[in-house]
Amino acid sequence: MAKVGSNSDKQRIEASRTELIERMTRAVPGNDVLEIFPGVFLARASRMNEPFHYVFRPAFCVIAQGSKQVLLGDDAFLYDPGHYLISTVDLPIVSHVAEASEERPYLSVRIDLDPTLVASAMMDAGIETKKGQTSVKAMDVSSIDADLLDAVVRLVRLLNTPNEMPILAPLIIREIVYRLLKGEQGARLSHLLASGGDTRRISRAVKKLRENFDQPLRIENIAREIGMSVSGFHHHFKSVTAMSPVQFQKQLRLQEARRLMLGEDMDVAGAGFKVGYEDPSYFSREYKKLFGAPPQRDIAALRSNLAV
């Protein structure tokens, strides 16, 4: 009987994926990102793109067609229609669409994870984070199951009945969160909870670094503030974010500097100083290490690509 059930699940997954591709292709006819409901996004890309640096907010992501690679520190995550990705902390990442074409465009669904909703669903379902699940990495990829994918399809299906979207979408999103909590990534969602454990302490540290990335990093002060030893803070921070606090801050600084130069036309020295670098030469060296080219050359190349 288990084998029959397995075959049935495979058939359900295939049918759901086919429907999802059809509906998303109609909903997003060109290369674009469409927000169909607050915190729910559909994306389409008809070609592979260059690696893109940005801060990825907590979210649940499903691919209907194509594939994507995400780099977090030294860790690489490749996911495709058979897998979903979860991120539960604001993380500086590098990502790129790894498989896409005009005939078979990359199609994905992203649902932002609201901490209040996660906490509410966890309490209502009587789910508790098990001991030994602290310092779970804040991002990972898992195989998608038929019930989870079915809920995603039903959410996208609401595009056909926009008058029902405000009523039914929150219920389906709550169901998706519940299924994630019950699945193998459930422990990861504990990062989003308002209290408790080392994971939440690290989330507080991440928030502090995000809000004060241009300030000198005082590891001892942060560790004391969140109630951890310096060594314990280093260990748990890297377990969750896949990088040290210094590496984390550096990526935040350099990404913001890139945005300032590209989006606000700030010069190299000004952007470096704005994000916390007092030495322009050191800033340029660090920038080249992350983005592969010195600031001026990198920004010129980005502008050239945008003009195409």
C-alpha cells in the first residue's frame, strides 16, 4: 500500500506542477516579479542571470520551472521544482537563476514569512521546538510534498477569483506555514519566534547588525546584550548564518555601498565612508574581493548591463 500511496503522491505533484506552470505563465507573461497578495510574489525569467548580491528576508520559495542557486557564506543551495527553500533570518546572499529559457522560463513563488503568523500557527497546532534544535542554519532546501505544493497551487488559483483573494489567501498562507512547521524544516522557523533559545538570540544579533552595519563592530557588547559568551555567540552565529559576525557585517556594508553608487550616484570614497570604511583603498580591496572588480569598474559594468 505504501508504494501505491507514493505513486499517487508523485501523480499529484506532477499535476500540481503542471497547473502551477500554466497559471503562472498566464499571470506573468513577461520577465517580471508580480505581487499578487501582500507578501506573495510570482517571478518569471527567460534567461539565466549574473549572480546578484542582496539581503534576503525570511521567506518560503517554490520553483515551478527552472532552477536557482543561492550562495550563503561558503554554502551553496540549488533548488528546482522538486524542492523548496526556506530562509528565516535577514541574510546577505548571492543568487542567480541557473536554468531558464524562452521556451521554458524560470517560474517561482515566494511567500514572505511573518513571525506573528508563524508563532500563532505554532501555538494553535501545539507544536514545540525540540531540544537539540538550537542554532539550526537559517536557510536550507528540502523536497516538496504533494500537500504543500497543492496549497501553493490553490493560492495562485485565487488569481481567477480576485474577490475571494482577501478572504481565502490568508487561510491558505496559514495552512502553508502549518505544513512547513510539521515538515523537516519546522525547527528552522523557530528563528522567527518572539522569544526563547539561542536561535532567537542570534536573530536579535542579526537585527542589530542590520540596523547598525555602518558602526564599529563590538562583538563583546553584542554577546553581552543577548546574554551569550563571546565564544558561544561566534559559534551559534555561524551555525545560523553560515558566516562570522565580521563577514556578515562586511557583506551588508559592501552591498549597501554598491547600492549607493549605482542607485544614488555616490562616488567611491563617499559610499565607502557612508557604510563605515575610513580608508578608501581598503574599501576598494574589500569590494573587489566580494564583487570581482573594483568599485568604478563594477558599477560601470552594471550600468552597461542595465542599458542593454
